[in-house]
Amino acid sequence: MYGNLAQAMIYALVNDSIKESSISFHKKLKEVHEWVLWHYYYGSYYDTKFWRHAKNISKSFEYSNIFLKRIDYVKKSCDWEKFNDTQHFPTHLQGEFSYTDYAIWLFNNENFEKEKIIYQ
């Protein structure tokens, strides 16, 4: 985020467009916020007060439509048996994090959920 803020400030100074730069920075900040929060969605092996709270917050959060569309796109398009990191989001879904970032996170956490069910 420091790099994004620096880019936004440079853009604002060079192009004399503080408002446009601010909008772009806040868009990126929201995407990072959703990305970090999403990491708590499935919880943890550790059943602690922190993890229960974090999981509850992440499950009740109103994620943006674009974020949900990225997740849906990965779930529908990723071949988990032959996964490779050459796939990309279409232009209208691109953001701060790559297709591979989403795919690996989903793959790891879907397996985590399956393992929890098996071990319970």
C-alpha cells in the first residue's frame, strides 16, 4: 500500500489531479482490505476467540461485486487437476492480485475445509 500511495501522490502531482488519484488509491485500498479480510473466511485449525471473531467478521462483510465476480470466475474456470499459473483474469476483472493469487488461495482453503470435515 505504501507503493500504491506513492504512485497516487506522484500521479496527482504530475497530472494535477488529486481527486482522480484519491479515487484510484481508495479503490486499491478497498481491494487490499477485501483480500486480507477474505483470508480469515475459513478460519483456522486453532479454535480461539480471535479466529472465531475474525471468521465471523469476514463472513458478514459485504464484499464488492467485482471481488465476488473474481472468485466466481476462478471457481468456474480453474481446472484443479491440471492447475498451472498461466491463466489470467479477463481485462474487466483485473485488479491488484492475479488470477493465480486467487486460485491458489481458493485451492488451499477448499482443501482445508475438506480436511476439517474428514478429521471431525
